[in-house]
Amino acid sequence: MHQLKYWLYKAQRPHSRAASSATFRAVAVTAPEPENDRLWIQVGSARIAVRPGFDPHLLRDVVAALVPEC
């Protein structure tokens, strides 16, 4: 509480450097994506993240393109 009173006092002073140089910056905060909602598939040196709701046909095509034919 003491710290809050100090900053309120400092902001109200007419010649305060903190009050004259303060600017407002809007910031959007987003929640980080959880790491455990995906399955990692390693094909050679490529690493693919597969999340719920993935397109299995696309995954099959990507894996087929990464695997060399013998």
C-alpha cells in the first residue's frame, strides 16, 4: 500500500519526470498453446506436430513425400 501511495504522489507532482514521460501502450495478451495437445512425428530430419482434428489424408501425403522410396 505504501508503494501505491508513493507512485500516486509522484504522478500528481507537476514537475515529475515520471508523469511527463509516461505513455500508454496497449498490449494484447494471449494464452500460450498447451504443449500436450499435440503429437510429434519424426520422419528423417523433419518433425511434424499433429493436433486434434488433423487431416489424415494430408498427413499421409506429407509423410509419403518425406520418406524416400526404396
